[in-house]
Amino acid sequence: MWDNIEDMNDDIELLCAELSLMDLTSLNTSFAKDNDVTQSLELVQDSVIQTREKLKQSTEEHNRKRQARRDAAAKKAAEQAKAKAMKPWTREELSALAKGVKKYPPGGGNQWDNIATSVNDLCRNSDEEEDNRRNREECIEAYNTAASQGPAFVAAAAPTSSSVPATKKATNATSSEEKKTKMLIMVGQKNKINNYKKD
């Protein structure tokens, strides 16, 4: 039996919350048939014990399934991390990393997140290819490895002439010629101004 009325009320509320309408009706019918109050209360307590046992089993099963999902997710993440760790950095990615480090100097907010985004954008590692995208940890590790190599990193990061498209080479040549022409024009005009002042 219950020690106090609050415990009894808690158990009755548990039955009302957990049992189906059919189970509650059946319990009520059994309760009404018994003329002995003690037997009726024992019947209610037995129902409470059974309900608590079912709840305990249900909770344990739910926890087992949740842990199994967590273990599967952790295993998958570990496999993906291992696969990413095995993927070497390409020359294009190293070049993009060097550019990102120059573009986002230390002290800026989210520096390595920005560098990783820059590397992925420059190397066209799209969102659809989630496995190919570089994250901040990979960028930090690659930078630390590269920094320990010194000038070899700069040489490895420098794009080869074959990786620069012909149109870009032509544009670069044109722009350097334009710069020279503009400089000559400016120097010529400066000389004219100086000669005018002398006259």
C-alpha cells in the first residue's frame, strides 16, 4: 500500500498518462467488480508496477537505439576523416591556401574558416562534393606542414605555367604592356611640363 496520498496520486496519474483508454476501462471494470477495497488497491498497485516496468524497458530500448545511432555516426565520421586525411593536397589547393593565408592575415575573425572557404571556392570544391571540401583543421595542418618546409612550400604552391590558361597569359602580357605605355606617357607629360616651366 501507499505511505501517503501524494504517492497514490502520482501512481494514478502515471496510469492515466501511460495506459490506453481500453486498458484504463478494463482496470476500472476489474476495480468495480471487487467488493474488497484492499484487493482493488492491490490491483491498482500491480498495474502501476507493470506500467513502470514497461516504461523502464521502453526507455532502455530507446537509449540502446540512440547509442547505436551515435556509434554508427561516430564510425562514419572517423572513416570520412581517415579518407580525407589520406587525400593529398594538390598544387592548385596549396596555391589557393597560400593566397588565402595572404588574404586573411592572423588576428581576423574566423581566419581559418575564411581560408578554407577561399580554398574551396578557388579550387571549385562545390557543396555537392562534400568529401572534396577542405575544412579549417585540414587548412591549419597543411599550413603548419608547409611552413615547416619553408621555401619548398612557396615553390610547390606557385602555379606552373601549364596550369595558367593561355587567355590569362595573354591578358597578363597585355596588362603589363599597358602599364609600361601609361608610365611612358606619364614620364613624357612630366618632361613637357618641366620644359614648359624652363621656357
